[in-house]
Amino acid sequence: MTDSIETNIVEINNLRVHYGKLIAVDGVSFSIPKGEVFGFIGPNGAGKSTTIKVLATLQREFTAEKVLVKGFDVRLQARKVRECIGYMPDYFGKYDNLTSREYLHFFAAAYKIEINKRDAIISDVLELTDLTGKIDAQVDSLSRGMKQRLALARVLLHDPDLLLLDEPASGLDPRARIEIRELLRALRDMGKTILISSHILHELSQLCTSIGIIETGKLVTQGTLEDIYERLSLMRIVHTQVTNLDDDMVARIEKIAGIQSVERQIDRLALRLKEGETSIEELHEKLVESGARIRMFQPEAMDMETAFMKLTEGKTA
Ligand SMILES: Nc1ncnc2c1ncn2[C@@H]1O[C@H](COP(=O)(O)OP(=O)(O)OP(=O)(O)O)[C@@H](O)[C@H]1O
């Protein structure tokens, strides 16, 4: 095994998936080191579920230089891959007349967990997902949030190293979403590697250690949250109010190195900075040096949601 295989739980290189003429995934490459929580973010139809299905060994029609999970090839060593993943699809399914206990026993059998160990494992996963009190409840009677937690309990039964979670928080109310987030945090602390998809960036920004943003089948950007913030700060806009503003002053500001454009608005100037040429602090100094008397100076807060919209422009496949 090479070093990268030992440290990367997921390695995808140049993955392409077609559905007939539609290119759902178009040359996607990324890797996820052990212990990371990788947020896979993109608008509806961007190709997230398809990529996750390839990793889960369920989408067999694809081309790639490699798709490895823990060093195992998803096509050639599918069984090995399945042993080390817990895949939670973006739908729960229908389970008429089944209790949580029966549901989990069914999957424990499917995972070939030894019969005499099943009760203890089921009790553990229910405790972890805070569903102990629901062990004999009908699955269909559970709230959506509880169902999502039960689905997580299911994928934990065989103690997989990698969790592939397709939109686990979708359709949940804020409280249930927080519960899922706390649960995922606990799993991260247990050393699980997690790939989690969402079309809502905010949902993941507090949980993920790195993110990849996908749009129309292509990765737009990827990296740690700090990397992405840094990259986005390159598009920064600063709003400022200058009390001694006149045409001459605007002309002087326009000439400041690092400023790409100056937009005069009713009560302020919007200064768009050039990529990587000046820091916000330097800009402030340069404005003062140019004689501007500054009443207000405010870098535009680029929250993750704005960043996402700027990066993806809202396109879908
Ligand atoms: N089985 C299929 N047959 C044909 N087209 C498909 C199939 N599955 C997905 N697609 C199409 O492939 C594209 C990518 O879909 P995918 O489900 O991977 O996106 P997604 O990012 O997971 O979106 P969502 O957030 O809506 O689930 C979409 O245009 C979708 O309509």
C-alpha cells in the first residue's frame, strides 16, 4: 500500500458518469483523509448522489482513473468496500409493521453480524442515536428526525470506517437538524471518516473539516474551510464612507494599487479589491494616506451561503 492509500480513506480520480446523453459527473477528483468530515455540497442535480452511489458500489457504470475506498477498488473489490462503508441514501424507504428492533435486526443479519452479538450492538447504536426508548416503536410512527437517526443507527451496526451520508438533514426541522449535527460530531470524535452531502452549505459549515462544491457534475472548488474562506476573500468588497468625498478624491481612490473598481453608491463607496494584491488592513492605510477622512470602513461579510451562491451561480445539471 502507498502512503496516500493509508491516509486517504477515499480517493477519486477523474470520475465520469453518464446517464444516456446526460453527463451527471464530469471528471470529479477528490480525496478524503482518515478522520475528516468532508462536506459535499451542490445544488439539486449537481451529481452528489451519483458520486456517492459510485463510492457505495451501487453505481457500476462509470469511468475513472481510480475510485478507491480504504485502498479497495469499488468495482473490483466491491465486497471489501461494502464491509468498510455505511451508506445512508437520501430516502428512508417504507417499513410497514416493523419496529425499530426488528428493523435493526434485519440489517444486522444482512451485515452478517453474529447472532449472539446482535442485541448488544443494537442496544449500543440505539443509545448512540438517542433512540433507546423507541426500540419497540413502529418505524413508520417515528418522526422524520427519529427516522434519520434510526437510519444512522443502521449504518453503524457493522462499525464501518467510512460513512456516506446523502442529505441526512434534508427536510428536518431546526431542532432535528441540530440533533443530527451533534450525532455526527460524536461520530467524528469516534474517529469515523464522514462524507456528507447537502445542498445547504450552512448545514455543513459548522461540522465539516473540508468541503467540495460540485456544480453540473464538476467540482468548482475544494479544500479546508480555511482554504475556501481564503480563496473567497480574494473577491472581497469593502464599503466605506468618506466625509471629504469629491470627484478628485474618488479619482485618487481609484488609483490605489489593489483596487479593481470603485462604485459610488448613495451613502458610500463600494471598493472591489483585486485578487490577492492588498489586504484589508493595507487598504485602510492607503485610503488614509490618500487623504480620505474615513467615517465608516466595513469589509463585506462573506458568509458561507453567499460564497456558495457566488461559486455555483445557482446552476443545476
Ligand atoms: N438513474 C438516473 N437516470 C437518469 N438520470 C439520472 C439518474 N440519476 C440521476 N440522474 C440525473 O443526473 C444528474 C445528477 O443527479 P444526482 O442525483 O447525482 O444529483 P444530486 O446532486 O444528488 O441532486 P439532488 O440534491 O437533487 O439529489 C441529474 O440531472 C439527475 O436528473
